[in-house]
Amino acid sequence: MAEFSVGDTVVLKSGGPPMTVMSVTDLHAGPVDEPQYNCAWFDGQRDRERWFPESALKKHDEEEGKVVVVRATRSIDPKP
């Protein structure tokens, strides 16, 4: 049974942009005997699409990709 469903957001385990699962096949194409996922993503202004084996993907964690900027302030006493 496939681990991901159409509409899920995934990333490559090796890194890369978030991708949307567009379709799933259990037709175990190629040398890998596992479900294959057709994923789409944007590369700048261009849209991309490619098939990936299940073992190459993991669920996208939206919190993992966020950057938090912390601004430190210091109070300065005007009296020496």
C-alpha cells in the first residue's frame, strides 16, 4: 500500500523543495519494487514534474523549513 496520497506534500530525503504528489502508481516500474509517485514543484518560475520511488521521499514538515529571525535589543541606561 502506498505511504503517500495525491495532494500530500513531500520532499526528497536528500533535500530539495516541497513537492505535491500528483499521482501514485503501484505498477512498480523499473528496478525498484515499490510504489512510484509523480510529484510537481516549482523551480523559480518554471513548473517541474517527475516520478520518484517511495523510498526517496518523506512527508514534508512545514515547521522544519521555517526560518526564525530573532532580534535582540539591549536597554541602554542614559545615566553613566
